[in-house]
Amino acid sequence: QPAVRQTLDAVRAAAPNAKVVVIGPVSTNPDPSPSLLQTRDAIKTEADATGAVFVDPIAARWFMNRPDLVGPDGFTPPRGPTPPQPPTKAGG
């Protein structure tokens, strides 16, 4: 996974003393697809190889049976209501 390694290498170059934490993909399905598991494993392999801490939401079951916590694309958080905007001064 060259893109993962390139990203982690760029982070290390930019912040060599930072503790890097990589969060893997999520799944609301208790039986994630083999391709999603392969993606998770590839990301973990690269994180481990670069000394980053890998957090596995699938293994930790963060989102299992909670489709309300994941947007329609299956990866990003759902869009909530637009927060209220602060009032503005008249004429300003």
C-alpha cells in the first residue's frame, strides 16, 4: 500500500517526534467484507512498520449494529443538522 506508507512517511518527516495514531476503517456490519478486512490489514501493516499506533475500530466493535453513526458512504460520520449561526450586527 504505497499511499499509506507515503502518507505515514510524510507525517514522520513533518513531525519526527510526534506520536502517530492511525485509525483503521469502520464497519457497522458484524461480518465485514473481505476487501474491507484486507484494507484494514494493509493499513495496520504500514502503521506497524512505521512505528505508528494502530487503532482497529472493527476489532473493537465501535460501530457494530450502529448504522446511525456512519454516513451513507459507509465510512464518514453522518451529517447532522447545521449548527445555528451567531447573530450578526445590522449593517456589518
